[in-house]
Amino acid sequence: MADRKQAAIDNLKKIVKEELYKCIRCGECRTVCPVFKETPAERYTARGKMQIAEALAEGKLEFTDHVREALDNCLLCTGCAAQCGSSARADRVIAAARQAFAEELGLPALKKAIAFALNQSNAALGAEVRLGALFQPLLFRGVPGDSGLYRRFALPSVDEKQYVPKIAAQPFRSRVSFAGRKEWPTVTFFTGCMTNYAMTEIGDSLVKVLNALEVAVRVPGEQGCCGMPMLISGDRDAVRKAAERNVRALTAGEPDEPIVVVCASGGHMLRHGYKELFEGDPELGPLTEQIAARTMDVTEYLVNRVGMEKIVALVGEGPALAVTYHDPCHLRKAQKVTKEPRAVLTEAVRAPIREMAHPEACCGLGGTYCLTHMDLSKKIQSRKIENIVASGADCVATACPGCIMQLRDGIRRGERPDIEVKHVIQVLAESF
């Protein structure tokens, strides 16, 4: 145990040394931080958190719940890193500090339970999900004209208007392993958790679109959670376990086969997170480099590999749809992908996108942040919903299932509960 704690401190010292010297204390990070907008205190800024992390690494601050609260009050949206002119990665520092706290004080019960559940074998987790789908109607009731649920009784971390996605009766990966013709070019589909266990219609839409474009879809059954929820919590061992499983699953097939994702956080982990985890590892390091080079958002694949001409040829005729677009943080800020989703969406709805004010602003989900900091999460969410409503759109599209869940929850609470929330690939599939 002492060795693990010291290893976490040594890692924190290393990352603080690599990142803190870049920070020139300009305060530019404050202009984009969704938490700082709601709680304007220096300890909640990126530069403030890095100073706290440095003091922890040097032994000038003790590992207490009060100090932990400042570091936990962050969505890890990477907005500060994207904004920083000096390229300081506060997100790396915060993640390392959370890991050190996990070793010193342990993980909170909720985060420990989530990490345990997501790191089970696919067979065990699949059985539990099917059981959950069976009993979900006992705790939640359906909402007419809506894809989600409301609680029936008082439940912890679930208020009376909380959007709860329906658990799929059958996980996506258990019913789709390969779709298309073997002679077609093939992509590997990394599903992520939400698409596999709840929003399976996103996976179905991807298959429909790619098969219509004569692209086959391979779905490795051994893949699992990307590890982002565990990274956010500071459970480094659980992240590595999840990452290693996915590295093995995604490199078992053709080495040059593109890996397409429909989840911004999953794409971020495959492109960046795994490389940082296994840096220097002689076996897994090169494999993570290969995965990073192969990974792309599905809209990137459609625009840059398939070509818009083929997509336009399949879009049917019909009235233009009033759609706005929300940029997922881990797609826009971490992966720098902004044009491709908009290009696909514009053709799918047969009209220009009704851009909302601040499409880049975080929706407030932040993995488990929406559970551990519900009030702040809802305040951040409400700003986003106001901008969606002001756009005059009848539908908001995005490229991340987590954002869909958060936006649907906020739309229900707003003045336009009729606004639909869909993944870009769903909108395109419906247009064919």
C-alpha cells in the first residue's frame, strides 16, 4: 500500500513538473471554465487547481476532504487546455491529483461501485443489464412521446424530473458482430457503453448508414468501457484494466482497419488517453499508437474517407429541418473535430444549421460529475438549454451519447420540451 501511495505521489510530481511551468498565470482558463462561471473562486480555476496539486506533491498541503473538494469540482472537459496559449494541460494534473487522493483516502462509494460495474466481464455486465432492463419498469415509468423514463419513487441522485435512459433489452454487441458484405471495405466499431447498453439505436443508425454506403461494420465482442469514468474518479488501476482489454480487442483484427466511434469521450481515450497510460510500455505502447492513428469519429470517416458526394446521393427529398448542433467537449476541445459533424448534419437536414450561441459550451454532464455535483451540473446545463431554445431549432444534434442524456434531461425542464435530441448519425440515417 505504501508503495502504491508513493508511486501516485511520484506520478503527480512528474506531471506537475511537466505542466505547471507552462502556466503563466494569465487567467485565460477562467474565461472558458464552466465551473468558474457558476462558482467564481480561484480554487476552482485550472491554474488554481494546478497550484493546489503542486502543494500536495511537495507535501505543503495534506490530503484532506476539503482539498479534495476543489479538485473534484471539475468536469475534465479539457476546455482550459484547449484555451491555454502555453499548452498547459491542467486536465492531466487534476487526473493525477485525483489518483493520489484515491490512494490516500480511497474512492467514494459511488465512484467505486461504478468502476466495479464497468470493469466486469462482458458476460457478467450483460447479464446484470438484462436483469436491469427487466426490473426497470418497477422503479421508473415511461414518458409519452419520449425515449426516456421518470422515477416512480424517491431515489438517491435522481430528482423527479431526471431523464433516465431506458436499458436495452439486448445489448448492441450481443446482436451485432459483423454487418455488411465481406468484399466491402470494413471498419471496426468501438461502441462505448451507452450505445451498447442503452441507446442502441445509435449503433443501428451507424450500421444503416455505412451499409448503405457499402461499408461493412465489424464489432469486436471483447471490447468494453473506454475507462473515462474511472479516469475521472482517479482509479488508475481500473482505467488500465479497461484500456488493456480494449487494446487487445481492437488490435486483434486488421492493423489498418479504421476504428470509428460515436462517443466523444471514447474517441478521446483511444486517441490520447491510452497513449498516456501506456507511455514507455514496450508491448502495449506501440499498440496504443496504432489505435490512436486508426481512430476517428464516424463523421470524420464519412467526410474524409467516404466523401460527401456519396452521402448527398443517398439523402432523400423532403422539407428542411430546423436543427442546431452542440459540440461535445471531448470532440471539439480534445480532438479538434468541428467541421465534419456540421458538414454531415447540413446535408442530412437539407438546410444550414441554426448555430446556437456558444455551441462549444459544456453541457454539464462530466461523467459522474452530474451525480456528485448535481446542483452545479444543472446550472451549467440550464445555460446550454437556453441557447438551444434561442436558436429556434426543433432538434438539437450532437455526437456523444452522454451529451444526449444530459441535453434530454435539460430540454424536459425548459420551455421547449418538444425539442428532439439526437446523435448526428441518427439524423443522417433518418434522411436516407
